[in-house]
Amino acid sequence: MKARHTIPALLAMLLAAPVFAQTLSSEMQRDVNQQQRIEKGLQSGQLTTREAAKLERTESKIDQAEAQAMKDGKLSDAEKSRIDRMQNRASKDIYAQSHDAQVGNPNSASSKRMQADVQRNLNQEQRIENGVKNGALTNREVAKLERGQAKVDRKEFRAGRDGRVGSGEQKQVQRAENRQSHRIHHERHDGQHRG
């Protein structure tokens, strides 16, 4: 009698896993896209270091919301809608900051440091997204990694909120990025897979 109930439940779980992975992958892809837009804005001078820092604070909040939503291994429709609204607001903010009257100097030392940090952040988001796509990361692992991404984003915000990123501040961000990089590598290669 139990077998009759277990088999349909297993089939439902197996069929739902690819849909969840696709949903989670789309959320991770939006993280990647937002980081790319911030980096391009810095490189073109459309964003100042201070503006990029403020945008990183917003990205930190999104990453934290993703971590909170996935810590139980599931992403509900309500959680997905909340994150999508946050992403939409962030997208509008990136557009507005990129098209205002402020102009950054992409060749300044501060901008170069911020560009390097945002690029590294972008790379880490892509590694997480790839782990979601190929099943190397479980949902709970993604939650932990997004919490780490939120910490890196906050450090980037703190470093650039005054409009200048010093070499000491960049070293602090880089240490956080190094720790996060090791975590991503560990989680992607620990033998756990999305089931």
C-alpha cells in the first residue's frame, strides 16, 4: 500500500526539481546581469564610485533575501515574487544612476579598484549560477553562498560609500572575496548534488 503512494510522490518530486532549478537559475542570472550593468557603468563613466557602492548595497539586500528564501531548500511563489520586485527596483536604480548628470572617472584609482571588485563579484555570481544549472549546488548550498555574496556586496558598499576606494579598503574586500571563492569551490565540489 505504501508503494502506491510513494511512487507518485517520487515522480512529482523528480518532475518539480528541473522547474525549481530553472526558477533558481533565472534568479541567479538576474544577479549576474545586475553586476554586469554596474561594472559597465563604472567602465564607461556613467557610474561614479559612490553610485556603484550604493547599488552594491541594494545587491546585498537582494542576495540576503535570496539566502533567506532558500535556506529551507525551497523557493515559494511568494518569495520569488518578492525577490523579483527587489530585482526590478534594483534594475530601475541602475538605469537611473547610469543616466543621471553625475559622471565618474573610469581611469581613477578608486574606480579601477571598484571595477576590479565588481568584476570579481560578477565572476562569483556566475560560478554560483553555473553550479545551479549543472546541479552541483543544492538549494541550501546556494542559500549559504548568497549569504556570503551579501557580505561581499556590503564590504564593497562600505569601501566606496564616500566616493573613494583606498587600497586598504580594497584589500578588505579582496579578503572577503577570497573566502567566498573558497566556499564556492568547496560547495560545488563536495559531492552533494541537486536531487
